[in-house]
Amino acid sequence: QVQLVESGGGLVQAGGSLRLSCAFSERTFVLYHMGWFRQTPGQGREFVGAIGWRESRFYTADSVNGRFTISRDNAKNTVNLQMNSLKPEDTAVYYCAARRISANGALSSGLGYEYWGQGTQVTVSS
């Protein structure tokens, strides 16, 4: 059973940076695309970005484009979300998620993701 564990959340001032990490527990990491989502109270989960299994290409939502980047290290079974120029509206619980590369549907859809982490809180103060 795959387990995902996020770390790196916390409190930061607007304009600051945070780096979230997600550890994948199994050796099958390269069989999965990895995504990041976030959720605020009373709202559904919002797609933040995703990275394919090849490490070389990532995608981000318009709301974070140019500020957030995603990387992965297939040797260490980790995926990272680097968040720069943070804004108060980035405040949320952030989740990493894994979907098999064979899964159908868009990377931005949460429905295709098979495993989810427990989430880590990011709070951006104004």
C-alpha cells in the first residue's frame, strides 16, 4: 500500500517562500505521475500542479503559474513543490497525490489520483 507523507508546511509572510516535500513509500514511484492539490475550509480541492514520471516536465494551475514549480527525484522517491511570492490567498491545506501513468483523464482532475497524503497546512499572512 502506497503511503504519501507531506512535510514543509508552515506560516510565512506574503511575498515569502516555502518548499513542500512529499515522500512516496514504495519503489514503484516511477509508475506514477504526481500532483499537488490544495483545499480551504468549505471549498473543494483545487489543482495546483502536477509532474510526469519522467521528472522533466511539470504543469501548474493559472493561479500559481510563474510562482510555483514542481520537481521530483525518482532516485529518492520524492516530489517537491517550491512556492515563491506567496499570497494570502495561497493559504490552504496542501496535499500531494499519486496517479498511475496508465490512468485516464486530465492530470488536473483529482478523480484520477489513487493515493493521497494527509495534507500539510500552509498559512500566508498579509
